[in-house]
Amino acid sequence: MPVARTYVVDTNTATNAAPGIAIGTAGSSQTEQVLLFGATAGEFNISAIRIGLYSQNNATYPSNGSITFRLKVVSGGNTGVLVGSGTAKAISQSTLAATSTWLYSTSTGSGTGTFATMTTSPAWSQTLPCTAGANWGEWFTPGFEINVSGATMALTYEMSDGTTSGVNIVPELVISE
């Protein structure tokens, strides 16, 4: 029986000055923004999603604000997403490189990009309070992972109201190919 090739996909935080993707004051209210996206000509499964808010010095959050994260199929060109190469690090017995390609938004305010087409029904979503220390991690039961075949999947966020300052989002996916 073959062993799945499993990878952790993140924003390459070891090379960033501060972990994650800065949402800054550019995250406008009730507009969905792209954080991390990946494409493959083949197939992969998303086994886990982890998200955390990282506070820098003097971070500010909106009063009674929330932030909704979604995983959805996107298509067409991306608009306004300044991209960096994500890292798919092998965590299984295999040393083969991932066949999926991952990109993420970089620098302050670049988490405000969108895709030409973003489906209306997400494969996954979670709403968190937009406050210091907010985080979420979810593992999918084996056999019920989110399957992606020949598509581009994007992890997005949408603020309920207000703006932030000095706040980064740290996304991470566990995938198997």
C-alpha cells in the first residue's frame, strides 16, 4: 500500500521579518481578500487548516469585529495580489517535491487582492473574533478531506467591520498528494 506524500504549506515565515501576511488598514470592511492560493494540474487533498492572528507592537483591532476565513475555488487572473512563493514542506516519509504550486500575498496591504472569479459557495469557512490571540485549527476526518483536482484554491478573509493596525494573519494548510 503506498504512503501518501504529505506537506505543510505556509507563507515561508522563516524568511519574513514578521510572521504571516499583514492585513493593515487596507482590509476594507465586507470585501473578501485573498491570502494564500495554490494550483495543480493533478490532484491534492487538504487535510487540515490552521489560522492565527499575529499582533505586532502597538497592534489595534476593531471594536466587536470579526473575521471570516473561507477556502474556495477561484479562476481567472488575480488582481492586486503581490505574490511570494509559498513553501510546501514534506512531513511524510517521502522526500519528493510537491506537485502543487503555492503563492501568498506579501507586504502590508497586499492581502487586498482578489481573483477574477471567486465561487460563492466555499468548501470551508470559519468566523473568528478579530482580536489578539484569535486562532483556529481544524483537521478533517480521513476520507473526508477537501479534494482539489485541476483547480486553484484560495484561502480568503473578510472583515466584518473596521480596520486593524499592526496585525498579521498566519495561515497554514496540511495537504497530501
